Amino acid sequence: MCRRHAAPGSLLTERVGRGQRTVLLTLKWTFSGVGATKETATVNIIEPSPVQAGAEVSYRCRRG
């Protein structure tokens, strides 16, 4: 297992073996404070063919 951390917008490289059809990517996002928001996490694959995927992430925190 390979764990990498980077700032939003950073370029990370994940090598995929020949013939490999799937790769598991894990998003770790930190939220803080009281309130609620919905954001979209986007992954852009740049090689060998450009592909983009997104997932909605919801955060809600009431007073602690």
C-alpha cells in the first residue's frame, strides 16, 4: 500500500501495471468548525488518456 499526501491541486503519480484495470485512490479531507457544506472532490487522470471523475462530499458539524 502506498500513502501519499499533497495539497489541493497538486500532481501525484500512481504507477499502474500493464493490463491492470482498476486502482484504488483514497481521499483524506480535513474539515473543522461549526456549519455545513457540500464540496466536490475531483480526480483528473492525465495519462494515458485524460479522464475526470468527481464525488460529492458533505460535512455538517453542530456545536461541539
